[in-house]
Amino acid sequence: MDLGIKGKTALVCAGSKGLGRGCAMALAEAGVNLVLNARGEQALNATARQIRDAYGVTVVTVAADITTEEGRAKVLAAATGIDILVTNAGGPPPGLWSDWSRDDFIKAIDGNMLTPIALMQAALPGMIAKGWGRVVNITSGSVKAPIPQLGLSNTARAGLTGFVAGTARQVAGHGVTINNLLPGIHDTDRAVALDTGVTKAEGITMEQARAKRAATIPAGRYGTASEFGAACAFLCSQHAGFIVGQNLLLDGGAINATL
């Protein structure tokens, strides 16, 4: 399928690894030029080279922490006039409700709620002026079904979801769509970190931890970054203009819900 977005430009945050990289690769395959951001310069440049070599698109790299004001300013200076925004940042650490201080909550909200909101506030006026734009926020399956040990993530991402619900409907008439992608467990560094926590807490091997988690997923496996990226690219396509303010769950059926 021709996604109809060849020649457009996308900012993809945290795009050097994992789900962000999957999104960047899928957009590049569709002919989209990229402004690619991540904290680690070495991995960022390696990913950019691979994308250029594979798809021949322009890739501008910006090594910066997108969750800081300084980092966002640096990224946005390189991402003027973008057509597509994919927000993404690492999730807060797991823990128990009694472990977290006010500072922990503020850090989580800064990274997973206020950062994507700030990026949208910066990008939306230009998209509205052009009469076309796509925003995809990578959030979490915890928006549909809170994960007890991920209380910091539950809190921050629920706030972002509420902001998107209203804002998406305010900008849709200008040809701009905003939607959220909600990943379950995918085979990324985030899954490794969570599974490592299980190995320590339960005294089991990594293979046992992965098998135990996979058994809770009807698909019987972890998701892949490439299939997640394909879903992102479709939401960014010309064909997705009637999808507004939605939360698309990609979790292999792990969350047992009708709606």
C-alpha cells in the first residue's frame, strides 16, 4: 500500500532503538524524511546510517534528552516545518506505591506527559497552517489496564491521554490528526529491563521470565518493533485522516477487554 506521505518530514523522538526505531524505519520506507532524536549519539548515528542506506531519505540527527527544556529546544530548532510528529520517551521505573516521592511523580509527568504536550504545542500550529499533519504518541497499554508496579507510568500516561482526547478534536477540522499507540510487551530494551526485575524478584532465569510473560499473551509471543512501526506509519498516512483521538492497543491480546 502506498501511504501517500513520500517527501513529508517527521520528527521521531527516542528513535535510535526499540519502538521509536521501528517507527522511524517504517516512515523512511514510506519515503518520509526524518529528524531523528535520541540521547545516545553513537546509537543514533548508527541508526541514521542504516536508514539512509536502506531507503535513501534525508535523516537529520539531534542527540539530546527530549524530556528537558534544553533538549527540546535543540530538537525543535532542527525540526521546523515538520508534517509528522512521533513522541516517545523511556518509561519510569517500576516499584511499589509507597516507594515514590513527589519528585518521582514530577519526573514521570515531565517525561511522559508534559514533554509530548510541549512537542505538540510546538508542532501543531505549523501543521494547522498547512492544513495537514499527523501526531502519534507512543504511550502504554497501561492506559487501558493499569499495571500495578508501573504506577508512575500509569499516572503520567493517563494525563497525556486526557490531553489528547480533547486536543485531537480541536485540530481535526484543520486536517491534523492526533492518536496514541499503546504497546504491550515488545522485544525491546524496556522488556529486558522489566524481565530482569522479575528474575531478581522471583529468582528465575531470563528465559523463564520471558516464557512466563509470553504465556500471558494470547499471541504467545512478544511484539516486534517492525510491526509496531508499521502501525505507526499507517496512522501517519493519507489513509488515516478519519482516525481521530484514538488509543490503538498493540499487545497481542494481553489486555482482555471488549472496548
